[in-house]
Amino acid sequence: MSCIYLSEELWFPPVEEAEEIGLLAIGGDLSPQRLLLAYSLGIFPWYNPGEPILWWSPDPRCVLFPDQIHISRSLHKVLKRGDFHVTFDRDFSAVIEGCRQVRTEQGTWITPEMYSAYVELHRLGFAHSVECWQDDQLVGGLYGISVGRCFFGESMFSRVTNASKVAMVTLCRQLQILGFRLLDCQQSSEHLLSLGATEITRDFFCSLLADGLPGDGQKLKSNFPASSPAEDSSILRSH
């Protein structure tokens, strides 16, 4: 099936029409309205510099259920020692820039347009960052989109060992407290699978979205705390 080319009209084709590799549509824009619509439908943008905007809905989908975060023995010790201090939304721009920098050699999809679009979503209260600090230095973190009870992870980075893992564990802890249904990881990686992520079908993923997204009268946005200690907690599963 050939890919759909989007116009200025705010819509997406059904995700079932995606190509085998997950590519669904081309074009459109990165306005907050289109981005939020895309995430609510199980679609995300991902493209390289010089390419048109590409919209994806892969099958299978990689997700991490917050209550199933896997903590290895070594990571358990790191959390217990309190090697890191973790904050939420303290420096969103620095986190997205950190994610961009660590991927520069391989090529990054965080184009200037993508950067600006997600900074705007952060300003509107939909994009959030998790910062991992050591000796007042930002050493890792991640960012993503929060809509209803679903968090859509976009990218993470780590400048020292375990920093991104601690950020992810702390995020999952907070998502559990807030009653989130899932953390979307988009595509599998060894790093994500080691933390307890799993692959599910696109149909199942979309059904989870339908349950986790807000209905009439429900909140679109969730508030995250200013900071959280990166230490062990009974709410986390240790293996």
C-alpha cells in the first residue's frame, strides 16, 4: 500500500494502513495540535534531516508497563546508594539537547524543527523531561509526551554509567503514583528490554491507548513533581 501524503488538514489515515515497516504518512506539520493527535492515535514522527516529516505506527510496538520495570541487582545497589539526584522538568531544553548530541555521529532525528516543536509542547505542559544529576552536573535524562494516563517516551541519553537507567526507573515510579497505564517506547532496543520493556501488537497497543487517554471531563495533562530522590522504593520491583 502506498504511503499517504498529508496536507494542512488535521487528520491521519487509520494506523492499519501503515506499510510493513510501520511508515504511515508523509508531510503535514509539527504543530502541537497535530503532534497530540498523532500520539493519541499511536503515531509518532521520525525522520532524518533533509527528509519530509515521516509518521510511523510500527507493529509490534515496544512498551514498558510502569509496574513491571526491571531493576537488576547492580542497579538496585546504585539506587540504594543514592548516587544520583533526579528532577522533573528542571531543564527540558538541556535534556533534548543532550539526546541530540549523543546521536550526532550516527545522525539524529532531532532536527531544529523537532527541537522547537517539543520545546513548545513542554511550554504547553504536554512534554516532560527527567534529569539525572551528579555533583550538580547533568549526566543523563529522557523526555517524552504525557497525555492522559499514557507517557510517550521520545529519547534518552547518558553521559555516565546508569544515569539513563536511574532516570527511567524514577519516571516509572512516578507514573505508578499517577496511575499511568503505559510508557510507550516505540521501538525495541537491548537497553529498553533489559529494563522490562516488551513488544505487543499494534492492535493491543491502540486498545491500551483508548483506555488510558482522557475522556470527557478528564484531565489531558498530568503534573510531575519538581524532583524525586533516586533511591530504592517498595513501589519498584527488584529482581
